[in-house]
Amino acid sequence: MTDRPVSHGPRRAALAFIFVTVVLDMLALGMIIPVLPLLIEDFRGGDTASAARIVGLFGTSWAAMQLFAAPLLGSLSDRFGRRPIILLSNFGLGLDYVLMALAPSLSWLFAGRLLSGVTSASIPTAYAYIADVTPPERRARSYGLLGAAFGMGFIVGPALGGWLGTFGPRTPFWFAAALSLANAAYGWFILPESLPADQRSAFSWKRANPLGSLRLLRAESGLVGFAVMHFLYHLAHQALPAVFVLNSEYRFGWSSATVGLALAVSGVGSAIVQAGLVGRIVGTFGERRALMAGLIFGTIGFVIYGLAPTGRIFAIGIPILSLMGMYAPSLQSLATRLVGRDRQGALQGALSSVQMSTGIFGPVLFSEVFARSIQPGSIWPNAGAPYLLSAVLLVAAFVVTRRATR
């Protein structure tokens, strides 16, 4: 893979390249969301509570692999460039979906999920790519566009995956494999390198492991508060992948197609907020107010999710929760100002380590809260309890954000 550095002229085109790459990557990931919990439920003989706990274990294990892989890939991208890391990750992810499509047992499916945690850990490299090609004053808008790429992937992905799931729970995995391999092929021919050779840093194992990467957050003034904010926000967000599918099926009787449609609508809202609103809001009110506004709307949305007595009222919370998308791009933009260009990969790896650490116990936490709330004799028989816990976490994040960004 030869280096083809991005000059000042084609920066807009380079941003478009990474945008499409992330869309395809998220489209593949989104396609399996509506069917993976149902496939696990099939392996468990239709036991919803047992399946919820296993979904939590899958989520925790996936996040644990990302926790170790993200800082490693981020540091490798600082040494060898962003392009090879993105391409190798996409190619590996495609092969991993093939493995999961063929999995004959729950243990094989689990092994595939572990591998996908490693191969899908290239997102910090994509964020570092944005920092390479975008001036600091425009990064909030660029990160908003990248967040919209996530949203676009989840607009079509879950809806398509839910529809494909009607032909069998393994069908979406084959389509996801094809998309990831196509993504790798697209990047091989189109994606340029963003980090010139003379601006790369030496690889260090001290920075390429989760504990080592966190030292960067302690070493740079102001990043500790950002790490706490990042942790609370993403811990609250863990409720969605952990229980959304099984919770919606249990409470409202939603099918995989309905769940996919709901996730698609959520993706539309996220894309609108991050692509169309973040840049304007940050430009008018500043990143700090955008951070706090995102947390307020997120809290309201999770409360609606937790207390909704019907599917229609639950759906009201979807556009409100989408406004939470103002938070992440603003935080990423502020954080990139605190380190040099040769350490952007390490920074994104460190922030990803914080994010993925929430995935170590977040899925287990929320799936266990859900499982206990629906079991006979439950102390508090409210299946929306996981979402109310998320609302409390966002309130805590709001308090920390006010102090850390003062």
C-alpha cells in the first residue's frame, strides 16, 4: 500500500472518501443489530431473559476486544499512516462476518463477535484522519459529518437487516460481509493517505495499550475532565445496543422489521442533527453549550423511553434522543485542540479506550437490569428501568461537563 498524502487542495475530497468509508462500515454493522439478539435467542430455545444476559456478555466481550485494539490501531496509524489501518480493518471485518454467517453454534458466534471487536476498532483512526485534513476551527463540523456517516449507516442498515432477517437470521451477515469487503476494495483504490511520513511518530507499546493510552489523558491539561465526561456519556449510551431489540420485542411486541425501522428513524434523526445542526449550533452558541444541550435532550429522551406505556409514546422519544448527537462532535473538537498532529491517533485511541471501557460492563449492567425487571417477583417490574438508569448517568455527565469546561 503506497502512501498518497493529502495535499491542501484535495482535503474536501479526502473528507468525502472517509465519510463514505464510515457509511459503508456502519451500514454493515447496523445490518446485524436487529438479528443478532434474535439469533442468540434461537440458540437459547426462545428464553428471552437468558438471551438478554448472553447479549450482555457478547457486548462486554466485543467492547473488551475494542478496548485493547483501539489504542493499538491508533498508535500504529501514527507510525504507519491512517490508510493501511483502515483498509486492513475493513478487510478483516468482512471475513469475520462470513465466520458469523456460518457459525454452527453459540460458541462459534461468540468467537466471531470477539474477532469483530478487533477488526471494527479502526474508528479512532478515522477520527484521526479528520484531524489530519481539517483545521481546528472546522473540526466540530467535520466530526458532525462523521457522526452523520454513522447515522446514515444506521438509517439503512437496521432497516435492511430487519427486512433481510425475515428470510433467515443469517442472511444479514452475508450482506454485511459483502459490504465490508466492498468497503476495503473502495478504500484500496480511492482512499489517500492523510499523514505525511515526516509527521509520523515512533511506535511505542506504552501508548499502544489501554493503560498506556490513558496516560496521555492524564498528561495533557484538561483531558482528565474530558475522559470522565466521555465515560458517563457512553456508559449511558450502552443501554441502546444492550436492550433495545429485546426490550422493544418484550414491551411492545415489535418484530425485527419494526425494530429495524425504529433504528432507521433514529439514524435519520442522528444524521440530521450531526450533519445539519452541529456546525450551526457550535458556530452560534459555542461547543460548551452544545455539549450541555446534547445531555439535556438525551436525558429527556431516555426518560420517555423508560416510562412509555405504548410503542407510539416510545417513538416520541426517538427524535428527542437524536438531539443528544450534539454532544460527541463538540467534545471531539475540543479535545483535538489539546494535542499535536503527530499524537491525534494516540488521542483518539485513548478516548476510544475510555468509551470501550464502558462496554466492558455496560452491556452486562443494562441487560441484567432488564432481565431482573421482567422476572417473576421482581422488586420493580418496569422493563424500562435500563433507560431510566441511562437518564441518571447523563445528569451526572451534565454536572461534570459544567465543571470541566468552565
